[in-house]
Amino acid sequence: MKLLYLQALLAIITISISGCARKNFYAKTPVTDPAVYAKLEQNPTAFDSVTVQAGKHYKRGAIHRLFWGKHYRPVWTTPVTLPVLDLKTIKGGLKFDKLGGGFQTTSMTLLDSAGVPYALRSLDKDPVSVVPGVWRKTFVANILRDQTSAINPYGALVVAPLAEAAGIPHSSPKLYYTLPNDKNFGENADRFSDNVFMLEEKYDGKEAITPDLGDAEDLVSSKKMLNKRFEEDDHFIDQEAFAKARLLDLLLNDWDRHEGQWDWAEYKKNSNTTYKPIPKDRDNVFYRFQDGIIPWIFSRNWAIRKFESFDDDFNDVYALAMNSEFLDQRALAQVTRQQFDSLAVVLQTQLTDDVINNAVKQFPKEVYKLEGENTARKLRSRRNQLREAAAEFYKILAKEPLVVGSDQEEKFEVKRLNNDETEVTIKRKSDDAITYRRTFYTSETDAIKLYGLAEDDEFEVEGNVDKSIKVIIVGGRGEDEIKDKSEVKNGSKKTWVYDTKRGTEIKPGPETKDKTTRDIRVNAFDREGF
């Protein structure tokens, strides 16, 4: 069946590529009226606002839309009036700091007079950088460029009121048009002039801390947060706050929530440090991809499943969780089914019809006429189904959870309580404080993976039951001690030990499967994901 799909897909692509293989894909200017553009080139101060089309180049005929999807083409090509960006006056004056590191979006960091950072990001994208070099000047590049039309370019404007009502930190993006040959961008004028951009707060560094973040001491990236979380035994992620933010992602159909899409507010209390999530980069909310023959085939479960379309229903929660799997596994391993359900109920209460209706009115009025009521209806429907989506999300996470220690000495205790329940506890050796505790259920979990990371850790497994969950122990660097006093009467061995032979002491039981080796790579654990 897959082969037939692929053969059909190749045939369709062969028929339709002639409409995509344009030498110059992008429009010369987003300005709608050529006379206005000509005047702006002669006199940049002629207008303080300009009517633009964010993506004139996404307009296509009926045959193209049939094969490649209608997507949000009418939104990209709808004229919208935006203010002109004046770096000298906005936010009291902004100056260039550094270029952004994104592969598809043109972006830079700007600073105000107090050193508060802002991100200036293009609304349109160019995904050609992800294409192998040999294909970059062919129709393949233009096909990928054309599929940017699956993004609602104004979707991020709707997120702020929803996040505000939910008590989730957020930026408040504003849209601007940048003038032709804008000398304020200096040597970057060619890249940033004559385009449509989004300006928003950037949560990076102490200068960017706002009153809404309370007594936060710093703002850090996911990379720094994850490194500190695994280096120290007194650094923790606020997992309930992250779970709530992830449920909002599901509501918004935001499928691209990898670790680079988050910043973290750092809080200190006594000797402990806690990190609370701040979502960013809302480019893919309300994604609409599966409305053409070829995208529909591409988004099948056996192909690029993550390209899930925004609909009245949660059609595929797993698809929405694929890009965020790395961070979800490391930042949600303590959240229970009951907590997910409670958070879903809270969000349902906070995101009232009035909140949703007000949020979609943040679309430009011309866009609201096209998408406002449709978006509001879908949000209301998804909100009403959020508990079911949360349960499905939890089920995905509970399948093979990661329970990770730190580079300090810890004790992992596993108790096979009964046929249905297995309890896992982590204690700091320094003060015997419990830093992790959760009960897992045989009906939900296939395997629990314990990672000791560095230093001398202890692992103890006990309990006599008829059936239980497989426990995988990865000792990590250091001289680890593993005691397995458990017994599971039915099934294969349920305690698997991975570590180096040297420096590892194992006191096996009937459930122990010794997988130790001389290869130090057995203890590898990806901390950053970048």
C-alpha cells in the first residue's frame, strides 16, 4: 500500500511541478500599491503606515491548490495596513545587537536604552536551508517555499491573550513594515529592508525580567537550564507549569515545540533553584497542511506525521508531541494523570468564550473576516475536548518515562508494590531529601528508564509480585551499586542493568539481566538535544 501511495505521489508531483519551478519565487516587495512603493523609495518618511500583502507569492490557481493545498494563501495575500518600523523612536529607540540563528526566519536581536532585548523576526520564511545543496536551485526548493503557506502568518497575535488568561508567560508581538533601503539596519539593510516583521519581547538575561515574572533572578535558554538540571541535585524544572504550557500548545495545534522554542525563568528558594517555562516562537499555531492531495499523502502516519492540521478535534495528539519528545521526556516525568487532568480543567475554566473571542480579534480586521470566526469555533471545540487530549498526551508520556538523577550522588529506590503499581523514589545522598517520587502503573508503562549520570549512585529494586514493569538501570559515570531484591513471577526478567563492568557492583536477583560492558558509551545520556 505504501508503494502505491509513493508511486501516485511521484506521478502527481511530476504533473504539478511546472507551477512551482519559478526562478524568482518571492515577490519583489510586500507593498500592495506600486505607486506607494515608488514614493517610499524616493521619500522614506512619506507614510507612517503602509498596506502590504505578507506573501503575494503564495497566490495560486485552482489546479495548484487542489494538489498542494489552499492552506492560508488567502490570508498571506490579503492586504493589511501596518505601521512603518522606525528604530529610532519605537520602545524609546532600539539598536542592533546580533543576528538571529534561525535557519528559515530572518531575525535579529535589538536592545533598548536599558539593555532590554527584543526579537525582530520576518513573518515569511525561506526553508531552502534544509534542502540538500544539489536541490536548492531546483523546483524542490520552491515546493518547500510554497508550503510555508500552511502557516497563518498572523497566528502569533492570537496567542498572547490566551496565554495571559491562562497565567502562562508570553510575549506580545506587534507587526511592522520595514522601509526600502532602511539605513538604520546598517550592513544588514539588504536583509531587513522592505519586508514584514514581528517585533516582540525576548526573554534573555536579567535585563529582560518583567514584573509578571515575580522574583525571578535570571532568564536562561533551554540548553543552560538542562545542563544545570543534570549537573546539580538542587536544580529542578517546574513540571506542572510546563505541563500546563504544553496543554496550551495542544489547544493551539502548535506542533513545533522543541527545546529551542522555550526560555526559562530562574527562581531561587533556600538552597534550591527552580526553572519555569516561557514559550516563544509561535510560528506554527493553527497550522493547516492536509487540505491538498500531496500534503495529505505526505502527512500520513508513515510519512511526515507531525504536520497535523488545526481542526475542531484533536485528530492526532501523538503527531503534535513528536517534535517536543526530547524536552517532554526530561521535563514532564513527574506529572501524573491526575495532575494533567486537573490542569486541563483549569485551562477550560480560564479560557472562556469571551477570552477566545477577544483573542481572535487580535487578527488584523481584514484577516479576522477570513479566519476569525472559524478559528474561534475550533478553539472552543478543542477547549471542550482538552481533558481527553490531556489524557492521550499523558498516555504517550507514560509509555517509557525517563527518571534522571544528576551529577551528584543519589539513591534510586524502586518498589514493586503490587501487580499494578511500581513506585520510584530518588533521594539526595547529601541530606537524604527526596527529589523525585512517582508511582507508575503496569497498564500504562512498558519500561522505566533510570539514569544515574555521574558520581557514585545506589539503585535498589525490591518487591515480589506476579507481574510488573521492566526497570532499565543506566548507572552512569562513577562507581555504582545495584541491588535487585525483586521477583516477578510471570514474564521475562524485569530488571536490566547497563553500566561499565569496571567500578560497578551488582547484587543480582532472579529478575536481574546484566548488560554491563567495557564500552563507556553505555552510559551516554543526551542532556541538551541541540
